[in-house]
Amino acid sequence: MDDLLLLVHRIPYPPNKGDKIRSYRLLRHLAARYRVHLGAFVDDPDDWRHAEALRAWCADVHLLPLDTRKARLRSLRGLLAGEALSLPYYRDRGMRNWVRSVLDRGVRKSVVFSSAMAQYVLDVPGITRVTDFVDVDSDKWLQYATAKRWPMNWVYRREAARLLAFDRRVAAASRVALFVTAAEAELFRRLAPDSAGRVAHYDNGVDAVYFDAAHGGSDPYPAGSLPLVFTGAMDYWANVDAVAWFARDVLPLIRAKVPTAVFWIVGSRPTAEVRALGDLPGVHVTGGVPDIRPYLAHARSAVASLRIARGVQNKVLEAMAMARPVLATPAAMDGIVPDRRFDALVSDVPAELAARAVTVLRDGDRDGLGALGRAHVLAHYDWTRNLSALDAYLED
């Protein structure tokens, strides 16, 4: 086996949130073909207990703590240096020294997951660089800017511009610049036309054996209620915005017609704003749960009410795999391989989305969208098939 350097901005295990699901699958795919030297940061102290699992798959594992408070302060150096704040956020002397030691041992193939980690190999001559950008993050910062007031809208617009400039450098220095959907890849081609010929994508997957309604377990909801469920990391701003909008603007319209409807917010690390939503009528906030499958399997419908989204939403794929209909905004469905039949439950107008929810709550999944969703996942979102596209880019 050849040796390969893999750099990831967040420890790729356990696969319990969007970016970690993709990076974990990438790691396992590469570990079956290479002796992987993994460098990553740990921003959740609870994740240190998973280090041994990674060592079972890798030839070398170098994990460093990332104190998010200190990293945010460190990122302000980017204002003085004229660079994207994301770069000093993930800049670490210990990581740089470890990367150099790996390359000094003759490793000549590298895969970078999340462009900020490319700073460690960007100017190294004589190596193969494959970069998985995942999403066009510069456009995400631009979306954030439109939703914020000064001064944060200025900060986010600046980050969008500086990060795009850096990402264009990274793409130009990479054998291939990979994204999570065809739409994300096409957007980056327009933003970085000089690298358009080296831009590609591979779709995410979903473990359809694990996410199967047959493994839904016992019903976690109180008898007599009609649950709608949103799943995700509840300290992520786009998720916070999504549940706040649904709870305040959509749910009251639903409960005016269906008083037993309850909106369940299921996910780890809920912010104070999310916890406060639990005081609203018909809203329940669980915090982290050991297994989200029972909450999906026994819900009347999943909810993906994101107003700001990039790439593909794993929460949508997981709900589909569990054969649940998905009430969603267009932004949440944007990265999903299209099928017009799903549009019956899609809107970003509160009254329209509420009307769609009322239909599902009263009539159930009468159009079979849950079964259609599972079939859609099986057809388009197989990890083994989708990751196989990566292999050719690493060949000598």
C-alpha cells in the first residue's frame, strides 16, 4: 500500500453530524486502499474517547485540541493579515510540524477535507493534492451576510470574498477540487473559471441498512400527539434559524388546524435560543439522544426548514431512508437529486408549508412519499458507489 496524508478540520469520528459523516466515509474508503496518516482537530472534548477507533484504521493519527473560544480570538489575526478568518482559526504550529514530518518521510499523496486545511500543503512542491471542499463555503458566508445586521454582515461579506480568493488558489494547486453535489461544483466553476476543468463532485451517501424503518425501535412520543421532527446539531446557526422560523412562523398555523401537532427538535448542544423555543406551545426540545432513528420512524413527518443551506442535507437523506415524508424548504432540498413529486411538501412560505403539514398530519403519507424517498436514496446515495469516483484522481 502507498502512504497518504489526510487532513480534516474536525475529527472524522463518530459520524454524528453532517461534515463528520462525509469525512468518516472518506477515511474508511481511503484506509482500505492506503496507509493513511490522519491529522485532525478535536473541538468537542467528548470526541477524545474515539481516538483509538481511528488508530485501528490509520497508520498514524495526529489529533490536536481546538479550543473554539481561543480559535475565534486567533481568527481575528486575519483582519490584520488581510486573509480569511477561517485560516488562522485552523492554523496551528504543532499541526504544521507534524505535516512536515510526514512529508519528510516521503509521503507524496494528500487529501484535504475542508479547504482551510489546505494551508498545510498548499505550497509544498512535488505532491499530489486532492481537495474535498464539500460546499462552496464562501457562498455560505454571503448568505449569512444577507441575514445579519452591521457589523456582522460586513464581517461575513469580507469572509466570503477572502475565502473565495483562497479557495481559488487551492483549486488551482489541486489535481481535483471536489464538491458534494453537481450544483455546488457548477457554482464553483462560475466563481473560479480558471480552475473549471479540475472541478468535480461526488454525492454523499446514507447507510440505508442502519437508517431503515425496520430498526425504528419503540415510539418515543406521547400517545395521542402528532409529532413533526427536526434533527441536527442544534448549535449550528443555520439549524437554529430553521427551527426558530418553523416554531414561531409555521407551527402556530399548523396547530390552529391540528391542535395535537407537536414540533420536536432533536439534536445535541441546543443553544439558549433553541432551548427557549421549548417554552412555546407545541414545541419540545430533547437535546442529544442516543439514537435518532425512533424519532424519525415514529414521526408523522420529518421537517427540514432551513432557510440557509449549502450542499446536501444529511437530515433529509436520513429521513428519506427511514421512509418518512419530509416537509422542507427549497433551500433544504436544493442539493438532493431532483424528483418533482417531492415538491408536494416543499415551500418557504409559512402558510403554504403549514397547509402541507396539515395534510400530512390529517391524511398521513397518502401519496407514498416516504416509500418514494427511500427508493430515491437507494438509487442515488450509496457511499461505496459514490466514493469510487475518487480513486482515479489519486492514481499516479
